[in-house]
Amino acid sequence: MIPVVGYEGKRVAVLGLGRSGLATARALQAGGAVALLWDDSPEARAKAEAEGFALTDLGRDAAWTDIALLVTSPGIPHLYPTPNRHIARALREAVPVDNDIGLFFRSWATPDWDQLDKAPKVVAVTGSNGKSTTTALIHHILRVADRPTQMAGNIGRGVLDLDPPEDGEVVVLELSSYQTDLARALTPDVAVFTNLSPDHLDRHGGMGGYFAAKRRLFTEGGPDRAVIGVDEREGEFLANQLGAGPTDDRVIRVSSGQKLEGAGWTVFARKGFLAEWRKGRQVAAIDLREVRGLPGAHNHQNACAAYAAARALGIAPKLIETALHSFEGLPHRSQTVGERNGVRFVNDSKATNVDSAAKALQAFDRIRWIAGGMGKEGGIAGLVPFLGSVVKAYLIGHSARDFALELGDTPHEISETMEKAVARAAAEAQPGEVVLLAPAAASFDQYANFEKRGEDFTARVRALIG
């Protein structure tokens, strides 16, 4: 646990009692604060009470007496589309509003660090797509390099639930726009921006607000090194804003598809090869084509970002290459779950929208595609340019028939259930083909979440292949 500093003896309200909210409450109490817990959900309140916490109804006027801070969970809106009523009350009362990320950065460094030979560091990763894989890959590289490391944030543990750091430890954080948007302190040593595509626009008041939330990670505290994906104009702009000129190696530009050979520090992947350039010359290269845990151009971008972050931490290219080959990928994200008779089975249940499904479809040459679920606005019309690699589609869930109408000449059948789709795809697949679950739809028609959908696919594949 990381005890929160600066609030000893003060009343601090905690709104939202999920994983991060309860970890925040524990860390506040450990730091001597008086934590006032509330959640509008009776189930969440019951869970907090079962852990021994007392509740304070923030809907009552008396609860706001002498509150020094309101700490809110990331899923609770604080500005757009409209602020949560308790946050709106805090704004009217001039009570500062923060989240666990802000408290973490304010409380991370302690006087105990004076006894360490090498100060701990924080690598923070944000972006629209690939940030979970990039975060996990950096963490994996550090472990292979025998560097003490922990992983937290939007993946793994809550940030305040981390253990106090060891000598030279590196904490790797995945941070969503919900987390970076509100944190009152953001001071990573290395910050990573993967890419940007439209997402959460209602929450941020449009694309400009969404980019501004991501940008705060780089502008609020000024990381020592910034790793910036420059395949979109926002990334190009951000890299330009942070750098003092073409030779400023505090900014490492990364790309998947572009050749970046300027005078600065760049890492890019083209045609399956990763290259690192510095001061106008190539200093390292890695063949990514046989890295099974990172298939496709989108994962090559993740590999470039993780490679650059690891290089910023002083890890040698050969050691990074070894780590890339032993990385198995994250569950439900281009995850190979088995092979049989030359057929590979890949679980990308996290591909819940057209953009992520398009990336999955571009990662393989001959695909038996399992898709469908609760379709999103616009259906799958945006995937038509990427269907050339699809041998046949097997459509499941609520939107199966709607999806079928958009597939044109692509062979397909209405399977309806995962059980039938896996069985039919496996029976028809030929050596060299990939059975790919990339639904391009939400899971809520048949499953509680995308994880459960991926677990069902994985279980059925493994039952088939033994």
C-alpha cells in the first residue's frame, strides 16, 4: 500500500467504492486521513461495509462540513456530459476534486528513498488503443531484464494498492483518459502515448477534449522522456510541442508503417522489422514477424512503444528482443489459445468495435472469422475494406443477421452461438488458416463482458484440440 500524504487528521470524501475507491480509502486511512466513503449503489456500499468501512451519505448537507478533498473514481463524470451530483456539489463548495492517480503521484516519493542507491521510477502509458498490451509488454521486458517492477492503474492493481518500491524499481501504469483528465498531479519519469482515435467523446466533450485529457500526462509534470506515437496528427503535434528541436532526444517518436530517420531518436516498424535510429543512424533492428505474442501492424506499434520505453530506461536491445519473443500477449487481445493440424486459434474478444476488429483482420492472411454480438452504431460497414483475408465469417449474437447484410460477397453463415461457430470454423479450417474471434461488437447480448466471451471461446477451442 502507498499511504496518502498531506491529509493527516483531515476529512476526505471518497466517491465510488469499486477497486480503486476501496484502495484509496485504505491508503487515506494509512496516511492518517479521516475517510468518508459513499457510493450511490447499495451493492457497492454493502461491499465497503463488509470490509469494515463506515459510510457517509454525501447527499446530506452535514456531510460536507470541513471536507478537505473529494476523491472520485474514474468512471464517474466530473464535467461532461454533466457532472455527477456529488462532484457538482464539491465544485460549488470549492472542495478540491482529485482521483487516486493524483494522490499516488503526490505520495509516491518518500524520505525513505534517501536510503536507496537508485531512485524508483514510473512509466505511464496512455492512448486510445494498445495501451494495455504496451503496459504489460514493458512490465514483461523489465522482468526479463531482472529489474524489480510492478504494474497497476487501468490494468492489474489499483495504484494506491502497490507495495512500497524497492531500490531501482520501475512501476508501469496504464492510464485511461478518465484517469489523466482529473489527476491533480501527473509526474511520470517516462510517459508513453500510443495513438489516438475517437473514443469516449461524450465524456470529454468532443475529440479536442479527449486529446486534451491524454495530453495532460505530458504537460502537467514534464516527464524526463516522452515516447510518442506519431501515426496521427495529434501525436505529431504533441511530439513537436514537447521537443526543443530535431536533435532533442527527450522525445522518442514511434511509428508502425512510417520510416522515421530524422536526426532525433526514433523507433519504427515496417514490413515486420523494428528499427531504432538515433542521431541519424540505425543502432538496432529486430525481426517482429516471428514474435507470436504480437501479431499484426497494431501490435508492432505496441512493440515499438514498449521498446522505446525500455531503451529510455537503459535496457539493451538484445535483451528487449529476447523479452519480445517470450511475451505471450494479454488475454482476449490477439491471444493465441491453441493450434491443431496447422490451424491457429486466436482470441481477440477485446476487439469490440470496428477499429480494433480491422486491426485484427489485418494481422493474418487467411481467416475463419467469428464476429457478432451487440452491434454498435454504423454496424460493420467500415470493415469492408479489410475482408479480403476472410475465408469465411461465422456470425453470432444479436446482430448476426445485420452483420450478414454488410458482408457482400464474403462467404458467411449465421452460427448464432459461440459453440456452433467454433465447431463449424474448426471443422472447415485448412492448414495455415487462423480461426479468429474478433467480434466488432459488444458482448452484452450473450455475455456479462468481453472477458467472459473470450473465456467461452478459449474453453471451446481447448475442448476441441484436447
